[in-house]
Amino acid sequence: MFDRFLEWRMNYVLVLAVIVFVIPLLMENPFYFDLATQILIIAATVVGLNLLVGYAGQISLGHAGFYGMGAYFSAVATTTWSWPPLLAMLVAAAVVGLIAWIVGRPILKLKGHYLSMATLAVGFIIAIIINNESELTGGPDGMVVAPFSLFGWELSTFGLYSMFGLEIPGHIAWYLVAGVLLLVAVVIAQNLIDSPLGRALRSIHGSEIAARTVGVDTARYKSMVFVISAVYASIMGSVFAHFTGFITPAIAGFDYSIVLITMVVLGGMASPMGVILGAVVLKLLPQFLAGFQEYETAIFGFILMATMIFMPKGFYPTAMNAIRNKLGKSSGGKA
């Protein structure tokens, strides 16, 4: 029964929706809503990255570059050029997708550490451009971002909105928007996984040579998933920019790319729920370790290392396997 529940692909989406919309009932402090909204935004980003890393088996160490491009394009377009935020977000996604396709075609021919170095170089180039174009981006000091608005309706963390007869503070409204975007990201990803594209990606991950032998256009499918994951990053980068109202080049840097990859690996590759769990853990863990002061980084690193040693498949797959084994033994005992 439990296996059938897990196999129904939309059940975990329903569970995720319940979790997302029940959490506001348990929180009151705006700080917690701010942190939760950031978690939802970055979780949606790694859901897209998981398609590339977890399903296609292609590493990307420069993915924060696409996230930063989306954020800065929206910031410049809305604040400097006075574009409507939604238009800026869509054009940013299109531009990032085009750039990802252009750079992805040649670099995805590489494998292993050569591919890692190539994607790392792409990320570095994007971060350097953002950092050096100070007239547009504000340089290392960052830049202010205009609030998100649509048809004259402005979404701000300091606002107060009326919905269904309820007064909803801005920080809760932003949380709900981010929650809906995460659910949409997961549904789209799950449908891609169950489509011919998803089957092609899994065959490439298993053996690229075997996939080519049976007629899979590996170059085409790898380019497609690279573009899709970059568009995910761009859109959520734009959302993050409008949510925070201020961005710096750090969001496009190497460190942030490593954080994104770590979330995928820690939570469980090729598992949408797993990478979401990885995002939650990696964002919350520093909050719990803040009291250890100078030992925080060492403890954080030790926890990550221990997790990879004892749970190499990640949090979610390991937990699901443990539950299956436990229920299997219980069923066997009763029989």
C-alpha cells in the first residue's frame, strides 16, 4: 500500500502543497516568513537543476550565474529602464535560455571534470561581468530592485492585502506566491520526467553510448535540459530580486553554485522531494548552528561530510528506503 502511494506521481505534490500552506498557521514572526520564502525560491531553483544533474547526469558548477543573470536583468530592466516586472522576467528567461543553448552545445560535449571546469568558467564569466559593469549593476555594492507589480498592483513585504475578506501582510503574501511557484515548478518537472524527454535523460545518465546506440539524440536532449534548468534559475533569480529588493553579485558567484549543487546531492539526486528537502536543510542548518560562533563552519562541514558517508544517496531516498524496509518487515512478521 505504501509503495502504491509513493508511485502515484502527484501524491507527493499534494503532500507538499499541504505542508506549504499549513506552515503559515505555525509562524508569526516576519523573519521566519522571510527565511521560509527564501527556502521556497531556492528550492524551486534546485528542482530545475535536478533535471540536469540528477536525471541527465550532467554537472554544472556555474548555475548560480544563470540565477544571477535573471536577477540582474529584472533589476536593471525594472529599475533603470522602467519595464513592467513580468515582461522583464519573461525576457530575462528567454535571454538566459538562449545563452544557455549557445554555450551548452559545445560544453556538453565534454564529460567528467572537463565539463565541471567548463561550467565553472561560464559561471565565473557571468559573475565577473555583473561585478564589473558597475554603471548598470552597481558593481560590488549591488543595486536596489523595484517591487514586483502587475496591472498596477504592487507586491511588497511591507504591504497589506485584502483577499477573501482577510487582511494578509506582505511577508505572508510573498510566502504564498513563492509557495505556488514551487508547486508549479515541481509539477512541470514531474511532467518532464515522465515524458519522452525524461526517459531520454535517464538513458543518457545510465550510459550515453548505449543511448546513442538505440537512437537517442544525446546532444539535443542534453542541450534541452541545460536550457530548461537555466530558465528555472533565471525565473527564480528574478523572483528573488523582487522579493529582497536588493541584490549583490554574490548571488551569481561560485560559492552560490556550490550551495545549489550541494542541495541536490544532499537531498537526493533524481528526486524532486529530495532536492527540496536538501534546500530546507541547507538553509536552516546555519540558523541552528549560529550559536556556536567560530565553530559554526567546522560543525556545518562535519555534518555534511557525515551525511555523505552514511547517507550517500541523500536524505530523502535513504529515509524512503528505511520506511519501506520497516514496513516490509512488519508485513512479513504479521504474515
